[in-house]
Amino acid sequence: MVRRFGMIAVAAAACGPVVPVDDGGDSSAAADGTVSTSGGDGVPPNPSADPDPTIASTDPSDTGVDPSTTGAPVDPDCGNGEIDGGGGPDGKPDGKEECDDGNHEDGDSCSAQCTVTRDVLWTATHDGTASSFDRAADVVLGPDDSVWVLGTTRNIGTHDDVWLQQYLQDGTLGASLSWDAGLGLADAGHALAWTPDGRLVVVGSTESPTTGDDLLVLQIDPATVAVLSAYVLDGPGSGPGEFDDVDTAEAIAIDAAGVMRIAATMRVGPGDSDVWLGAFDADGGPPIWTNTVQGGPGERDTARAILEVPEGWAMLAAFDAERTAQTMIFDDGGALQWSLDGGWLPDDLAMRSDGSVALVGVDSPDDSAEILVQIQDAHWGELWTATIVTPGNHDGAGLGVAVGPDDEVVAVGSHGVPDQQNNALVRAYRADGTPWWGDSYDNEDASLKDQFDAVAVDGVGDVIAVGSETVLGQQTNALVRKYRPR
């Protein structure tokens, strides 16, 4: 990677129904694309799976061994895209295939042996009272492993509202909040985090008729879902419309002392937005300090994610002129120490137990067919990279990443599928980069755009992916789906 320095300037300062569905897992055929992995030296990681010792080392066509796998026996019909049986490996009912996605790849929704490698524990959707644009943007887990989902819901009379919903471990509904600033304009929740003393902090945007969309910080008591405080910050633009309509908090990280670092996109002029970082104390009032990282004039630069790291704070931001994203390291006082440009567009990052960092994004803004999942070590050097190639080179997006209890990596986003537009995508990798399991979710009633925007992994390794699905007559509904790896 190339190290480069950025420029710093100091800136001025009741919901609709949610329906859990126990679908027991999806074993239907799905075109999930292919996955390839490589280490930083170009050498594929060890798949850590030896050939079946009962299989003689002879021609694969004589033994039932598929040469594209690690050597496990396969059904001769496995990979033809049709769920059928006949001579399959043990463990499948009556020798029948559990699934068949038309390939011999591991790490997608159907293994190379045509077995399902994960179960869907439950699926929930949310449609606001206006039956229009609803979506989930972030997810965190409570101390009891309940699921807290944040997003935006559209309601009759209040337009877009901040939406917060708790789900219990089995998918039943818990506490719920729909927040409107009182103006009936557009309010949105983008990111969610816990404070050390157990409050929830929501960041996003709220719309004003005089200043457009402004940065929003809400502090919430999870026991009552009462809003404890609301803070609004108008960026340096001077009016509504093109000068000041996209001031919005994109991400938040909170340290052990309760100090919040919020990454935001601030509009500074016509078609010109800069990346902004602010620190707030535990009370959430005006920022302690702010820094603005400026790209070129008249360019739309955007903040993406923020994470506490040993050096301070790592923030992802995309710069329009360079058409790539930078990982920028700030110290506790907000000074930019250095930045890395990896030549691709990561959108989210998460810390592993050994100090390495998982990132997900796309290979380039001009050729977004390939989704990249990458592990960088504590010195920001590449350890391994997995590439998800979408079928027929349709567009894909890597949008969220999380790390599990065994340092497994789960990435989510969307990928284009012929005749289905975009499906919501989940891909899981073991700690060494070996493909593990995945899912490609399509709301079959519409087969339009579905995507996952964020993901969390609980203490036992269950995965919760959140985003939106397109529903005919309802635009998009918020989508929440819980998986258990086998």
C-alpha cells in the first residue's frame, strides 16, 4: 500500500408491523457467484481440509472426487443446478441433495458437496405506516444477545423517521421507537453504538426547512426507549438546497470513557462535501473538537466507517478525485497521523482479537462487479483477500463486515443476479480466509433489489444481517435475518 498524507482543516463548530418468519433455512438453488482467496504474497491460504483418506488417489472421474474441491466425495449430479439425488455423500436424506447452486464452490449458500452449511433461524421485515421506503442501516447486540436494529421508516404524517427496533433472540419483537423531530420532514438513523454505562447512541440526520439535512445525535434509554437527549449540528454550508442538504453522521465509535467519535459527511459548497470527524463527551453536547479532511474543490468526499485501533482511531473515507478510499489514522486529540490508500473502495471495517482488521468493499468504483474482503495485520499490511465475483459480472457491493468469536469474518452487501436484479449477500470465512458459508437472499415476490447493509455476530457465532428488500406495492421494507452456521 502507498502511504500518503491528507490535508486537515478545523471545522466550526410507534412503528408498523414486524413479522418474524421461521423459514428453517433456504435450500433452494441460487446463483451466488464464485470466491477466490489469496494471501498478500499471492499464495492461496491453506484450506485446512485433507482429502478423504478412504478415497484412493486415482482419476477423480473414477472415485467421485471433484478436483475443484478439497477432495471430498461428491454426488455426480451435484453442480448441475437441479436438486436431485443418487450416489451422494452420507448425511443427505435418502441420498438426495440438500441444495444445488450450479457450481462446485464452497463458501456460498450450497457447499461443493451440495449440502447446506447454515440454517436460517428467523427472518423479520418492517413496513412503516406509509408502506413506502423502510430500511435497516445498522445492528448491535445487547448484553443478553438481543438484537437492536436501526434504520429509517416512513410513516403517514411524519415522512421519514428514525426507526429503532429490538428483537429477542428468537425473533420476537421487543422495544420499539419511531422518532420524528416534530417537523414532519426527513429524519434518518445511520449508525448505532452502546455507551459504557448502557445507553444507546443513534447518529444520522434530521431535516430542517432552513438548513436542510443536519447531523443528528440521539441518546436513548434502552429500558424505556425514551430519548434522553437530541443534538443537531448544521455544517459549514450557508443554506438549504445544494449548499447544505447532506450534513449527515455516517458512523460512530465510543471508547471506554464514553467519549464518542462521529464520522460525518459535511456539505461545504455546491456539489462539494468534505469528510468530518468530531469528538463528543458522554453527555453528547457540542463537540469537544472537530477536524475536516478536504479533498479537491467541488468534489463529493464521504465518510464511511470509524473504528478504535491501538494507534487511535481509524476512519474510512472515499475521495471523489482519487476514486479510492483512504484509511486515515487520528490520535485521541483528532490530529491526522497518516493515511493509507489501498487502491480500492472499502466501506466497513472491524477488529479481530489479534489486532488485525477486516475490511469489505469493492475493487474499484468503475468496475464494481467484484467484492473484496480483506484482512490487514496490525501494521496495515495485507494478510489475505477474498474476491467475490458476481454472476455475469453484474454489479456487487460490499457494505458491512463483522468478526465472530473465533475470528471468523462475515461480510454482507448485494450482488447482481441475472433476472433478479440484486440479491442480498452474506459470505463467511474462517480466520485463515477459507470460504465457509453464505447466502443469496431474493424476495421472490418481486426479484428486484435486495441488500444487506450491516451485520453482527453474537457470542455463539450466530449472524444477524440487516438491510432492505423490495416489495411490490410497498417500495422497500426493512429486512432482518438471523443465521446459524452448521
